[in-house]
Amino acid sequence: MKKTKLGEFEELVLLTVAALQQEAYGVEIKRELESRLQEKLSVGSIQSALKRMEDKGFLTSKFGEATAKRGGKRKRIYATTSYGRKVLEEMKDIRTQLWSAIPKLAFELKAIG
Amino acid sequence: MKPQTLQPPHWPLKFLRFFLKKEYLEEIEGDMEEIFYENTERFSVGKAKRIYTWEMIKLLRPNLIKNFEFVNKIIQYSMIKNYFKVSVRGLLKSPVNSFINIFGLAAAIGFCIFFYAFVVYTFKRDQFHENKDVVFLTTFTASREGALRQYGLSPRPLGELLKQDFPQVTKVCRVEDRNVIVKHGDNIFNERIRFVDPTFLDMFTFPLKWGVSTSLTDLNSVVISEPMAEKYFGDENPIGQSILVKFTSENGKEFKITGVAKKFPSSRSFDFHFLVNFDNLRTAQPGFDFHDWSAFHQATFIQVAQPSDITMVEVGMSKYKRLQNEAVEKDWAIASFQFEPLATTHIKTDEIREDVFREGTHSNLTSIKFLSGVCILMLLLACFNYINIAISTSVKRLKELGVRKTIGATRRLVIVQFLSENIVVTFFAMLFGILLGWLVVIPWFEGLWHFSMEFSLNDPRLWMYLPVIMLITAIASGIYPAIYISRFQTVTILKGSVRFGQRNPITKIFLGFQLVLACMFITSAIVFTMNGDYLANRSWGYSNRDVLYTAVADESAFQQLNDVMQRNPKVLSISGSAQHIGKTHQTTVLHFPDKDFEADRLAVSPSYFKTMGIELAEGREFKDFDGSDKNAVVVNETMVKNLSWSNPLGQQFRIDSITYEVVGVAKDFHSYSFFSLLKPAFFTVADKKDFKFIALKVNREHEQSAFEDLKKSWVTLYPEIPFNGGYQEDVWGNYYEQMGIHGHVWRVFATVAVILAMLGLYGLVAINVSGRVREFSIRKILGADYKNISNNIFKQYYGLVTVSLFVGGPLSFFFIKSVLDFVYDYHMPLTIWVVVIAASLLVAVVVITVATQIIKVFKSNPVEGLKVE
């Protein structure tokens, strides 16, 4: 993994963006994450994670269409950059490697202890 | 429940637009709105709105909000954070000094808030009238007693002519007041009703609680004030009820109530109790001549379309001046007409004579000047405390300063540090000050004078005024210590060779100044208290303790009451009069061959002197038989003096066409309160049919029961007429109460000033003593006794206190003398003793303050003292 840090919450948001594809805009991301995490999230936390990751280069965005529901304001559709996807994959690899590195017994002992 | 609109609330959005970065706004606004509409389907609208608002607040994250310039700067100066931490720690470390600083400043700020409330109260007077800039009071100026004076009266035909002759004048309202008796059921009272043109309620903004404002066009309607509605009808709506107004004992008229005014704003100089149509004057006073140029209306108000139109009207006034001056005698000629805008008339009420404004309406300008002086002095005292304590304690902070300078603090930064600490202190002081002013000082002042300033913290200007006061105070008190302390060189500080704080001349000068101020305040308090007693016991020139009086309708009423009271053993003598001391007098012009002279005339029965206890200096009283002394007068001493008569008896003058001769000189008596100068006055014999008052001298022990008897006889004789009399000592209303208030106010000021000065002194002595703990411990071990240690501590203050008293004493004397001369025309003779008393009080307080520290030193264990560090 490179110097660039990806926080835990940021990673979740980034994954959601990747999963939602064309539907990835603020409210949808929030809805998706809320249903998966089973907890309430604030608009502020999502937005600030999105903006941070855009600055770091994990995400790009462009304006989408406006709907009446939004009082005529346009959505901003987010998409992962290739760099973002690479970092996600690296994270996943590191995790898998770590998981496989844990001896089975040690884990169970820890669970008992 | 009212239906809620299906729209997100507005203000959080505005808030968001202000804080959020522009480039994110559209997206986030849209998201928020979408979520809001979604929520409205799941929850109630109210809850959706609450969620919306809460989410908005949670959007305030550093990477979403704008980069505000000043925010950046503060973050750059992260040292500021450190300054605040250090200052709060400093406050907690020495609670006594912090208390002295904060309490002192808080007290001063409390007074400043009160001062603010008073100024606002004064200048918002009458400002509630929507037409305040286009409604004008007609006044005229005339030369009287050698000076040009302004009168609020206007010639009777003027109002109608102005309306006819000037297209600029859109509305005219004439005002005339009469004393009447108002009767509704069992409620019978003396009242003053106001005859006005129906335009009154258009020109003045007195909204109605009930009824219609146009009803005054009807001759039979009356519009009353809220207190009157309560007085006669209680809480019920009185619209449609009738009241009987008796203009004289035979002449009355029924009026129907068609309007009740809302409660008047408390800051007003003009209002009404009963309003009736102006034309009712014809009924009230048959033969009232509306076109008589030689007679006056109480007031004429005009309204113009534009404020600037008034100059056009003013230019055209000269023809009315001619008409007026042709109609009256030469003595009453007027100089010019003037128009006073309603918005500013209240400032001039002291100058305009005989205006319609409420009694007791003063411009307050003197009080404002005086109070601003007191507030500034209080702030000064508090600032001196702060400066003194800051300088003295800074010795403990020299090390900190040295380190700061070594790691790169410039002198400017050190000054900023000390000032920012000071702002912390002043900020706390301001919080306490607001509470003090709001909950203590203002209610106290309002309670004394029985009025409401309608002060509220919800006043945007207050919140502009307060930070200004806070900054000024913070800088005034902080700048000197900051500059003084920051001057020291790093090397000398760290070498430990700087010694200061204990022998700073500036500290002593400030403390001396505080003592001088305290001395002045104490002297004022003593003098005002003593003066109150003095005036209460001073002779009025007549006896006011055992005399009762009441107004009577006419001669027959006088005779009836006289007959009843004559039989009462408690009554010693009875007199009738047309005017009565303290109630009325008639201003009269006396003609001498070479000059005219104005004096107050009192027409009385011959026994009046005996009843009222007026003594004669020369000559004789009136002879007591019918038709006696028709052309004789008794003058008072002031009149003799003003006319510089060497031999007053036998002097003659003319009133109208009758010649009078002086037969006696009465000793001076106060027909006004002691606030005003004695005026020339004279007595003539009153014709019995002119009797308007009855005065009774009663046995002093039975004064109260005699008064009850008088009231009882009145009620049996005239059940239809309200009793209108009282004790002679009460004719000045709350005069004695006013005297008491002056003393009270000064005692409070003095107490606060003394407390402030003593707190400062206490702080200084405490710091001084704690800096010398080791010295005192060694002295004690070597056998020093009380006397020795006391001498050692007192030694530092002998000189200071002596000098302060020698400066403060004479200063206080001249200060209080000028204040007394300014406020009272008659006051107690000032002696040097009041200053001596004040000075001794001050010395006593100083000694007690210092003594507390001496006791502390003496009780402490020298071993503990030597163990320091």
C-alpha cells in the first residue's frame, strides 16, 4: 500500500460508489450504506468523505440531471477512478493475506481467552 | 393544528448558503431537499423539518465550509489559544485578585447598562407617533421679565385660520383641558378631560383597544384611556356605556364611550384620559368665544404633508402676529410664532412654558450628563484596580515573559497577549455586569422613581453598545500594564535582576486618585442625606403641619362647610381664599409709573394669615370686616427686595385700573417647593363670592381625626361631588419622597465607589504583604511585635492617604457645593465638617482594610513563611 491513506469509512463509501455505478450520487450512496450498515448516517459525513476522496484522487464526479424532487437542483454523480479501484483492490488483497496469515488455533484461543 | 407547508424550513438553508463552499452548494442543497421530501412521506412534516435542520448543522465540517479569511488568521495565531489558556489559569490561580478585577468591572458595567437604558428611555420618548416629523406644536415667543420665553399656548382663532390659509397644512388639532367631575354609577371622581378636534387620533398614534377612532366626530362620544376604563368599569369592555360629565355643578352632559385606547407606551410626554369633541366647549362653557384673539387655547397642533413645508408656514405667520398684538395689551405682545416638531418637543419641555405635556416631563438632559459622569468615574475606578493589580502581580510572571521572549515573542506579541488576557477578564465582567445591571441596578432605579424604562436585553443596539464598552474598558485598563511589562529586557529578567512592582509610582498615583474619588462620593452621600433632613425640617414660612385644606365649588359651598366645621372643637380657625398656597396663584402684572412688574397674587380672607401661620415683618394684616381693605395689599419680603423699596409701607401700584396700597409685609414663605427660588408674591382681600378654597387650622394632636371629620362632613353635604382636599404638608406630593431618593441614590453610589476603592487597596496590600512573607517571618522570629509589623506595613500608605485626603478634601467640598447650588435653590449651609466626616470614614475603611492583612501576617506561623519555595 502506498502513502495515500484510505480511512475505514472512506473505504466503505468508495466501495458503495463503485457498486452503484451510474446511480452513485449523495442520497443514493447514503441510502445504500444505511441499509447495509443498519445505522443512520448524516449527509455531512458522507459528503465530507466524498469531497476528501475526490481531493485525493480516488473519485471523479460530474453533474447529472435535475429532478423536481430536488427542487430543480442537479445531482452530482460520482465514479471511481482507476487509481481508486487499484487502492481498493490493494486493500482487499492486504486483508485477505492477513486473514490467511492468522493461524486457526491462535484465533480460536483468542476467542476463548 | 394549522396546516404545515410542505417545504423545507428557510433559515437553515440561508445559514448553509452562507457557510458552505459555493461549488458544493447545488449538489448538497439538492440532496438535502430530496431527503426532506422522502422523510415527509415517512414522518410528520414537523419531524422532517427537524431532521432537515439538524442535518444542516451537521454539515458544518471543515472541508465543506468556506475558507473565511479571519478564521485562517486565528488558526495561524494559534498562540492566541495558549494566551487564553494561560489567562484562565491565571484567573483560577489567584481567585481573590480575579474577584476584585471582575467584580469591580462588573459593577461599573452594570451602571453603564443602566445608563444606556436610561438614555434609550429618554430618546425614544414620543417616537412611537407615526407622524412625529410632520406634526408640529404651535408656540410663540414673548418677552417677559426682560427675557425671551417660549410658550406652548396659541391664540384661539389661529388653528382654523392656519387650516384655511395654508394649503400645506393638512390637519389641525386644537386642545383644551377642563377639570370636571365624572360620574358612572357610584364612581364619582375629579378628572381632567381633553377637548380635541376629531383629527386627534389621526395625528397622534394612540391605537384603540376597543371601538373606532373616527367616533370623535360625534359630539356625544368620549374616548378614554385604559387606566380610566379600569377605574370606572373594571375589566369589562365599556363600549356603549354612558358616563356623566359635570362641567360645573349645574351643567352636565352624558357621553357614550366609543373608544378605549391601548395602554400607552411608558416613554411618552403627551397622552390623555378623556377625549371629547372640541365643540363640546360650547356646552361646557356657554359663551366660549372661539374667535377671541386675546384669549388662548392650551395647544394647537398642525400637520403638514412634508417636514420641509413648515418653513412655508413659518414665513406666513407675521400677519397673525399683527392680529394677535392688536387684540391684546402692550404687555402681552408676542415676538414671533414658532413650530416645534413632535419628535423633538420632549427635549424642550423644560423651556416651553404652559405646554400641554404631562407634568413631570423633563428633558432628562441634566440627569444624563450627571449619570454619564458617574458611569465614567466608576469605570475609571475599576480600571485603576485592574491596572494596579496587573502591575503588582506581573512580578510573578516575569519568568514566563522571559521564556516567551526567548523563544521568539516580539514585544508586540507580548502586548497582544496581555490585552487578550484582559479581554477574557472583561468578558467575564461583562457577563456579570449585564446580570447586575438588568436584575439589580435598573429595577432599583425604576423602583425609586416608580416608572418603567421598558428595558429589554432584546435590543440590537445594546449588543453593539456592550462590545464597545467592553473593548474600551479592556484596552483602557490593559494597555498600560501591557506596555509597562513588555518593556523589560529578556536578559535582565532571566538573570533575576529586575525588581519592580512594589515601588511603582504610577500604582500609587492611581490608588491616590481612587481615594480622592471615593472621598468625593462619600462627601456627596453625607451632604445629600443631611440636606434631606435639613429641608424636611426647614420652615416653609407658614405652618404646614397642622393645616388642612379643600377646594370648594363656590361661596355657598364654602359657607355650608364653614358652618359645619366651625362647630368642631378640633378646628382652631377657618379661612376662605380664591387662591391657596401650594395649589394655585394668579400671575399678575403690576403697573408702576415707571415700570411693570410680574408677581403672584393670592386673594384671601383677612384671617388667612392666622390660619396659615404666616408672620408679618412690618405693617398690619387686613382688617376683618366685610368690605375692608379693598385696595390694600400685603407683599412678601422678596417683592420688597426685588423692587428695592426702602420703605415698603404706603407704596402704590396699579392692577388693571385699580390702585392698591401696601399695608403690610409678610415674611417670606415658599409657595413653590425648595427646588425653585422664592418669587415675589402679594395678598389682596378676596371677595367672598370668589372663594375657591377653605383652609382650616386644627389642633395638632387631632389633625388626623379632624381630617376624617372634614371628609365625613363633605360626603354628607355633597354626595355627588368628590372630595378634593388634603393635608397642607402633602401639597408638594412626593416632595419629601424625592428628597429621600436623592440621599438614597448618593449613598448607593458612595457605597459602590468605596467598595471599589477598598477592593483595589485590599488587592495591593495583599500582594505587597505576600511578597514580603519571608521578611515578616524573620522579623517575627527576631521578636517583632504587633506595633512593629503594623508600622512596617502602614508606613507605605501614610503618605499616600495623607496626600489623597489633602487633595480630595477641598475638591470634594467644591464639588458638592456646586452640585448643591445647581440642584437646589435653597440648601443647608455647607460646613467643612462634612468633608472631615467623609475623610474620617475613608481613613477608617483604609485602616480596617490594611488591618486585615496585618492580622493575617501576625497569625501566620513564621516557619511556614520561611519554608516558601
